[in-house]
Amino acid sequence: MPALLRPYGDVLRVPGAWRFSASAFVARFPISMLGIGIVLLITGTRDSYADAGAVAAAALVAGSLVAPLQARVADRVGQPRVIAPLLAVHVAALVIGVWEATRGGSLLLISAAAATAGASLPQFGSFVRARWADQLAGTGRLPTAFALESVLDEVIFVMGPVLVTLVATAVSPVLAVLGTLLFTVGGGVAYLTCRDTVPPRHAPVPGEVRAPLPWRVLAPLVAAFVALGTVFGSVEVGTVAFADEAGRPGLAGVVLAAFAGGSLLSGLVFGALTSGGPTRRRLATALGVLVVALVPTLATSTLLALAASLAVAGVTISPALITGFGLAEQASPRSRVTEALAWTSTALGVGVAIGAALVGPIIDTRGADAAFVVPVAAAAVACAASVLLPTTVRSSLASANG
């Protein structure tokens, strides 16, 4: 095991790396908590999975659509000038949304507050990967750094759902949602103090033609990640409903943790052992296996069986994410790396919202068992989209450095 972890230790010894990676890890914890927290809050106050899915979708879609804009501005003016005001808006919007939900406010107003909270949540996943790209460009260690961040994402998705469902069911869903601010603000402020590793600004120069984004790579990659996000969103809401129907709502987080746990373990191994650059074949293979692994969820009848099926399916997730982020970074010009990475994050967020919105009405009319046809179909779409990627992805960063 020490030999397996050695590559991660090597990248964390880069000056300042452990500080910005650890603070971003804490700051992005809410990505695994807000969605399920909103679902638990709205179902508790409005008794409707359709309404809960709509509000969760509003937050996720708004956050995803604004993510590339956040990244573009961060590339131009620097990350600190973007993050600080976003944190203030996020806190205010989330507090207003929770207040309206608890007092029985209109669904439109609650959704608007949720959308504002989602749009103002800083994209720490893209920001921290951009820092790694700046620190390790041309060293050959960037795939390991991206793997580290994907493993940390999976730790978040193992612990976050368990924590938020525990607080929501044992104490209050209001406290569960507002408690996410401790992570966002605490981690965000710590991230802002890491000024010695802020990537350089790439302000536009008058008369200069800006390097284009590599849409030949990004377009099919975004499509694949939207479908992959749909898997995540539909599994999350479907699992909450499945646990509720089984009379064990508090176990929803444990089942989702099994899904993320499988991804965490595979990501740890994949990031340490994978050599060479990311390829289309790796992504298509991971997504193809995901389709097959999700099929048993269509016939599960117990929470234990569902957890086992999702744990197996989760093994494919980290390899797919690590490869996808790597392809986006490899194809992008240095001045637009954050923006390119944000498009992949955006795709995931939009997909999560689509998945949550699709399964809500299905659960309300046909029950939780029927919800899992959505992730199976979405995984198939993701696999098909990945095949459209170019066979070879040219490294724009390498050419920029050379």
C-alpha cells in the first residue's frame, strides 16, 4: 500500500500543494450534500418528490450553467477576486431559500433562491484542478494530481450523503442544509489564503486573438458527462425514495456511500498505476462497464442488494472522471484550462439536475423501483457519446510549453 500511495505523496510535496488541495477538499463538500439535503428538506415540508426534484434541479442547473462563466472570469482576473463575492451571495441565498421552505413559501420563490445559491457556489473542483495544471504542467505528474482530486471527490461523496441524511433525520433537515455553509465558507476562506499558488491571470490583450476552446474534444465529452451526471442525479433521488419506501430513510446516505466507496477505491488504484495520457478507449471502456454494472439495480428488492449493486457500479466512476478531466485539460490552451475543466463540471451538474428532475415524477407515480431505469439508460448514452471523441487528443499545453 505505501508503494501505491507514493505517487500521491510526490505531488503533495509540491510547495503549497497540500494547503490548496486540502482547503478545496473541505470547501467542495457541499457538492455531495446540497442535493440530497434539498430533497430531504422539500419532501419534509411539501411531501412531493416532484417538487423536491425541481428545487434540487434549479440549484444544480444554475450552478452548472454559471460554472464556465466563473471559470472564464477567474482565468482573466484571478481566482480570489471571483471566490470572495460568490461566497457572500451563496450564504445569503441559501439562508433565504431555507427560510421560505420552512414557512411554506411558493415553489417559485424557493426555486429562485436555490438557483441563486447554486449559481453562487464557487467551482472549487475546477479551480483546484487549474492550480494543479499550473503547478505541474509538463512534469508528467498531472494525471496523478487529477486522480488525487477525483479520489478526494469520492471521499466527499462517501461521507457527505451519510452526514447530511444523519443530521436531517436525527436533528433537522434545516440544520442539515444550513450546515453545508460551514464547509463552503470555512474551506473557501482557507483556500483564499493560499495566495502563493494562485494561477497567473490571462487578461485579454487588445488586438490579440484568443485561443479557441477545443470543441472537437469538449463537445462529445460534455455530452458524455451530462449523461454521466444524469446517472448520479437519478441514483441519488431514487435511493432516497427507495430507502423511504423501505421504512429506513436514514440509510439512504449509507447506500449512496457504497456507490461512492467503490469509486474511491478504484480511483486510488487507477491514479497510482495508470501511465501515459488519457485516451478515448479508457473512457469508453469505463462507461461501457458502468452500463452493465447498473443493470442489477432494476431488479433489487432490498437496501442491501441495492448497496451491493451500486458499489460494483461505482468502481467505474473514478476512472471515467479522471480520464475525462484529463482529456479536457490535455486538449486545452493554457489560458483557458479552468474554463475547459469547468465545462466538464458543468456537464456533470446539468446531468445531475436532469436525473433528479426525471426520476421525481416517476417515483411519485410508479414508485422507487421504477426510478433505476433512468441511470441505466443514461449510462448507455454516456458510453455512446464517448465513442465520438477523437481517437487522438493533441496536447495544447505541451505545445504551449515547448
